[in-house]
Amino acid sequence: MSRRETARLEAFRDRTGFSVLCNTSLNNNGCGFINRTSDLIAYGEKHGLDGYVINDSFVTPRRLGPGTCR
């Protein structure tokens, strides 16, 4: 990461208190951009994300039991 990018992220952290900035045009590998909450949830479950922030809520993935259909 360049110094300019690092400085930008540090300024974001200092201003917001968040140390992570997510690109909202995240591309779902051949499935298009993630534009809906349902797309983000499906992406997170597929890729094992620990959680993500949507507006003012921290969302964690659903935990499915054995034999549960998606």
C-alpha cells in the first residue's frame, strides 16, 4: 500500500474511530457488485467473514447446524 493510501486510511480512522474502510463496490468474483444486504450476507458466508458493519449494526454470519439447507 502506498504512503498516500496509508495516510488516507489513518485520517479516516482518526476522524471516524474505525480502522477499516470497505470498498462498497466489492465485486463478488463473477457475480457482479454487491449492491444489496443479501448479496453481502451471501458473500460473507461463502468467504467466512467474521462480520461486517451495515449502517449502525455489526452483523455476524448465521451459524447453520449440520444438515441445514441454505
